[in-house]
Amino acid sequence: METITIESKVFQQLMAKLDRIERFVTDNAKKKTDPESLWLDKDTVCAYLKISKRTLQRYRSNGVIAYSLIGRKTYYSVASVKNLLKEKNIQRDKKSLNELARKGQIQQQ
């Protein structure tokens, strides 16, 4: 095994650079979370769309809304909910879509 020795000052500068890189990566990862890629559970989607769980199940069965199964739980992307709104011509304001995305971010944490 080879040992490399560096001065304390150089080591501190190197560690400071690594800390800045880490902060940059974590800050940008938080900022670039695309709301379209967030996943929502059935309760959140039903509450937002103001539909029953059975109606949501029917949408899934008929291929109206895309979903993913993880374990025994069903999740829906914000993008698939937006597509459903567009296809069914359901009107929701921009504020409520942002609220839906925010709920998805809270679930991800």
C-alpha cells in the first residue's frame, strides 16, 4: 500500500472544494425535481380529481390513466393525472396543479 502525504493547508483546501461540490449537487438535485415525474398515491389522486377509488380503479382497468404498482400499492405520476385531465376535458386551475405537485414532493420525502 502506498501512502501519500500532503500539507494540512492543501488538505483543508481540498476538503473545502469537496464540500462546495457536495452542496452544489444537493442544491441542484432539489431544484430540478420535475413535478411531472413525481408519484402520487390513490388517495391523493382521488381527492384531487374528486372521484371515488372505484372510479379510479375503472380508469386503470380501461387504460384511461397510467399507473405503477410498487409492492401492493398503486402510484400515479403527475404527468398521467394531467393527461387524464386533458383527455376527459376536466378543468383545474394552475394553482391546484401546483398543489398536487407539492403533495407529491411531500410524499417522496
